[in-house]
Amino acid sequence: MNKSIELIHDEHRALAAMLSAFRSLAGEIRAGRQQPDFGLFELMLRYIEKLPEKVHHPKENEFLFKKLRARCAEAVPVIEQLEDEHRQGEHRIAALRAALAAYQESGAAGFEPFYAVLASYIDSEWRHMNTEEKQVFPLAEAHLSAEDWAEIEAAFSANDNPWHGAAGEYAGLFSRIVNTAPAPVGLGAPLK
């Protein structure tokens, strides 16, 4: 795996970890073992909104997808699908945010609709990342030049650590999430 692909994969892992934690916490609520922590859910939503929607997806579009589109006609249909999913990202986050607000407003009666929106969002993100890693990455490795990879690597290297963001902009947010989330998801009080 080349350095550029590793950088993108690391960002996918950061998002996957957050999505897994979100699903786990919601599952504990659904099972009656945990009470909702709306502040924690808001922090997790903010991280998801900032990392993939504002940083990761735009760079995939501008660098990886743009270069691959120019070099491999076979990749165009999947790139178009992925770019369309990127365009829907803000709408999907807004729907998740609205479902969370409705859950907070209506209490336990709002959990199942929130959970349905959350599960749909997480499942679509997993499919999206799997499509990139299983279809786009191999085509990119086969068709992109060393110069293409150098540009892609420079763009994604500027993202710095995907867990903390460039210049640590997400470090505080990520740290708050980890310290607030109950064990085994985070370092907070264990699940009861």
C-alpha cells in the first residue's frame, strides 16, 4: 500500500472508530443498559461532520477522484457514485442532527426513529468506505503516476493526524469524546 492510500485509509479508520462507538452507545441504550448522553452524541456528530464532510471528502474529490477520472475510464461510474454520496453528506448529517434533536425533545419515544437514521447513516458510510477501498484504491494504484501520488500525498498529509486534525484542531474534540464515552467505548465511567 502506498503512502497516499495509507493516509486515506487512516482517515477511514478514524471515522470507522467514531461510527462504531456511536453504534455501540446507541445499542447500549436500545438494550436498556445505558441512558442517553446527548452532549456526547453532539460531540460525536460534530467530529463526524468536521472530519469526513469538511476535510476528507473534498480532498478525495479534488485529488484522488479527479486524477483517477482523467486516467481510467473504468473508474468513472464508481467515482460519480461516490461523488454523489459526498454531495449528499451535509443533508445526511442534517437528518441525523434533526433525529437526535427530536429524540432529545421527545425522550424515549424518539429513540427508535433516531436509531433508524443513525443506523442508516452508519451503514451507508461503511458501504462508501468499502467501495473506495475495494474498487477505487486498486484502480488508482494501477493507473495513477508517481506525480499524481505525490500531489495526493501532499494534500492528505496536510490533514495531519486524522484523530486530531491539522494543528490539533480536533484533538480537544476527540479527547472530550474519548473521556466522556463510557468504557469500553471510551475512558468514561463503565457501562452499567
